[in-house]
Amino acid sequence: MQKINPEFFYDYDVDADNRVRNIFWANASCKGSYEDFGDCITFDMTYKTKKFHMPLGVFVGVNHHLQSTIFDVALVRDETIPSFEWVFKTFLRCMNNKPPICMLTDQCSSMKAALKTILLDTLHKLCRWHTMKKYKDHLALLYKAHEKLKDDHNAVLNHSLMPLEFERAWKDLIQKYNLQNDEVMNSLWDDTHEWISAYYKEIFYAWMTSTQRSESMNCILKKNFVKEKRDLHLFAQQVDKCIQTRKSAST
């Protein structure tokens, strides 16, 4: 692919047995899109190639029409801190050392640790959907026990405009339903600075509160482009084909 377009970027590393461990690539149009629209990105690793059992990570953002656009793609052998550090270092090198302003991820602890080490100037924001899903079962029990709790809880999460307003509303909610000793509500509170929109009013995050765009791209790849048992070089070509198709659709 680099012979076809010299601006195509790729890199990989190998283990002690000279076996491919991690792979990263981005075509020229992806790099151009990041230059224009790379302020806020999402990164998620939900799709694994069945033949190689390697998680696929897709860096996704939005363009000026709020359409999803792919910036980079990575295949990693495992979801460990060293793997993520290599991916993020390579990402910066690919993008001329221009870090994003904001990055949304799930609650993967290895990814979080790598971000703190490599993307020092990037604000790390947790995916709201993953955060709520983590406590879904317990919240369902609370909502069942308190008829109006769900509506009041959603109002606090969605309608607070400023941090002080949110904190006051949260405190009132906890007191109203006597949830001071509820472990899940306390855990949600401990993480609020990482996912509540009221704390991000001064940061451009392109209306993204979750990693849904990355997950949607993974779904599109899996259903329409990439076959589970495809060889690695064909896998990369099909991913690139998906990117080009999405670019054409956006224009």
C-alpha cells in the first residue's frame, strides 16, 4: 500500500521470537482528516480477528458534518500496558506529534495507565455508556425500589450545566433517597470527573459522550468488509477499503 501512496503510514513490532506482536497503519486521507478533525477521538477495542485472536483498535472522530471518520487502525496481541503504550507512541509519530485534546475510552485500566504515560496533554474521558452498563444490574434494583429515582437520576446526569450545579443536585438526590451508604452510587460519584459532561464545558469533545462511534466502525468492518479467517495482508486491505468507502460516503 505504501508503494501505491508514499504517504501511507505503517509500523509493527515483534517479540523475542520475531513474531508480529502489534501492527499500526493509517492511509494518507486518514492523516489528513486527523489534521482537520483530530481534536476529540474515541478509541475502542471490541472486535477480535478470529484467525489471529488479535483485538482490533480503531481511532475514530467526527468531521464538520458530525460524520464518523477513521484516523488510524491498530492490531494488538494483547490488551496490556506495553501494547497500548506502543500503539499510542506510534499514533503520535504518525500524526506528527500532535496529540488530541480529548480522548474517550472504556474503563480499561491498562489503556488508562498507558494514556497517562504517553498522551500527557490529552484529557482522558470515560465512555458514559460503559460506565452505566457496569452498574446496570444494581441500578435496576434501585430504580425498582424507588419509583421516581430513575427519572431524577437521569435529570441530574443530563441537565446539570456546571460542576457546582451537578454536585449540589447529586447531593440532594442521595439525601432524598437515603443512598449515602450505597456502594454503587458512591462508586459512580468517585468517577464523575471522568465522564459527567458538566466538567467538560471548556473542552471541545464534538458532542461525543461514549465510544459508540468506534464500536459502530468495528461493527461495519466485521459485517461488511472483514472475513474472520482472512490472511493478515488481505485483512489490512479490506480495512483500508472500508475507510475509503466511508470517506467517499462522507463527501
